[in-house]
Amino acid sequence: MITLVLGGVRSGKSELAERLAARRGPVTYVATGPSGQGMEERIAAHRARRPADWGTVEVTTDGLARSIASVDDGTLLVDSLGTWVAGHHELRIDAAALLDALSACGADVVLVSDEVGLSVHPETELGRHFQDVLGALNRSVSAMADRTLVVVAGRVIELGAAIEEFE
């Protein structure tokens, strides 16, 4: 089972993903973001919410697909695709490798990602490119996911059919 949890900054998306993963156990938390860079408080808050028995794997840009493919059971919680994309030089991701790993994974997977299209329009070309790359990745992951949820202001919306399936 693949679940994609989308939302904006401070929407509650990570908290929801953690609750979903905890129901399925045992959980391996896959952290994609770099430590430091002013993120210490956010990282500490995420760690404090997680049960002590959850395994944690910190991945670099190249390690995400490998980490997903290497797990055969339990639940993987990947937080988040946005920081994974941002960590790539010139935002050049291998979406195909990630999608292949997700489809081959024997574990349940809960992925967290930023919904970038509901925010202000970025002023820089890099900001617009980030929106394009992450938006396309979100759409691809959502297309293969069993369930896609959007969190807005702590409220959860379950999304229905994809554009291609909508009638």
C-alpha cells in the first residue's frame, strides 16, 4: 500500500503520515532532508513525536530509491519528497528510479511531500523550476499511490480520481 500525504508548510502533513505509519508498524523512518541549515528545531520536533522503537535512516539524494527498494516488510515513512528534490544539484532527480523502487517495495510506504502549487508564485527561476519538478513528481507518485491525502490547516482531504480517470 502506497499513501502520499501532501500539504503546505505547518499543515500537519508529517504528523498525519506518522499516525498512519504507526497503525501499520514496524516503522522505518526515512529522513531525506539535510540536518543543519536552520532546521534543528523542526528536526527535533519530528524526532520527539516518533516512538523510540522506530528505525531511522537518513538518506542523501542517491540513497532514497535504494532505501525504499531494500525494505521487504513493515512500513516505510519517507519525509519528505520536497527536501529530497531540493537536495539535488540543479534539481535533477531520477524520478523513474524512485517510482520503480516504490512499485517493487514489499513494505507499505507513506510518503510526505509539499503541495507547492498552493503557494505564492516564486520570484526566481530556481523557485519556479523547483515547483515544476516537485509538482510533476507529486503527480507521478500520486498516480501510482493507492491513496492520496491533502492536509490543509490540520484538516485531511482524501483525493479521488486522477484527471485521466475522472468522468
